[in-house]
Amino acid sequence: RLCSLEPCLLHVAPNTSNFTRSVDGYDLLIDDDLKPWLVEVNASPSLSASTQSDRIMKQSLIRDVYRIVCPQDSWADWKGA
């Protein structure tokens, strides 16, 4: 489950049980002391790839999102639909 924002959403809209999930892009810088600094958050990050390592990372991201959103144990509920 994508849970990083769920506590915030429950605080903002406590009577809402279903939330729309999205893939956001977080740009971070790590300084010499290994402290992370948030640079920006992208609501619609690009999933196009320009290098092989970029392609591998983004394909893994898409695969992981599908595994989270549609876990295999829930497939029986909709396979026959």
C-alpha cells in the first residue's frame, strides 16, 4: 500500500474512506552530511526514458505500482468479469 500520505489525508478528510492514489515524483538532494533536501514535487512525473538505467528504474516503478494497486490475491474477484 502507498501509505506515506494516508495519515494526512485522513486528517484533512476524515469521513472519506476512498482516496485517489497517484504516482508523484520527489526530487531530493543529499548533502555531504547525508541530509536529504526536498527540491520539488512533481504531480505528473515523466515516465519516458532516455537511458537504459532510467528505463529499468521506471519499468520497475510501474511494475511495483501495479503490484500495490492490483495485488494477485485480489485477481479472483475480477478475473471472470
